[in-house]
Amino acid sequence: MNATQVLAMESPKYPGRLVRALIGRAPKQLHCRGNLELLLSQTVGFSGSRQASPKGLEVASSYAAQFAREGWTVASGYANGIDLASHRAALAAGGSTIVVLPHAT
């Protein structure tokens, strides 16, 4: 398994759009495993209910698969429901995903 890499905010691999989007609230470090190039890729985020309806899961899966086929990376948490449905659909469509696991220090 890949070792965890720590990216400081000053690192060229740290996603600048995260810094810009969170305006002063971006984490000073990211602890990452896997393909770090995905952090700089065109990415779309999915978030939703853990208890989504079948229709909600279908819609999220459909959109995630469509984005993946267009070359976008799908990012989401790891909760049951919309999060996992979007990861599974993107991967099934041949795409890449980023799992975001928050950790407070």
C-alpha cells in the first residue's frame, strides 16, 4: 500500500484552488495516499444524504458516471449513500475518485 505523503500548503502539489476556495481556512497540510496528480485534475464534488432515496442514488450515480466518462475526477466523502454511490459509479465508468476524510487537530 502507498505510504502517506504530507503536503504542506507551500508545496507545488498542494491544490491552489483549495486555498482560493477556502480563503484562509484551508488546512495547512494534506495527508494523502495514492495518485497525487488527481489533486490537480479537473474535479467535481458530490455530497448528500446517507439515507438517500433510490431516485437520489440513481441521479448521483448517473451524474458521477457522466463526469467520469468526460475525464473529470469525482471527489466525495466516504459515507454510505450519495458519497459511496458517486465513487462507485465513477469507478465503474472508468474514472478516478478522491476520497476526502476530514480530521480535526
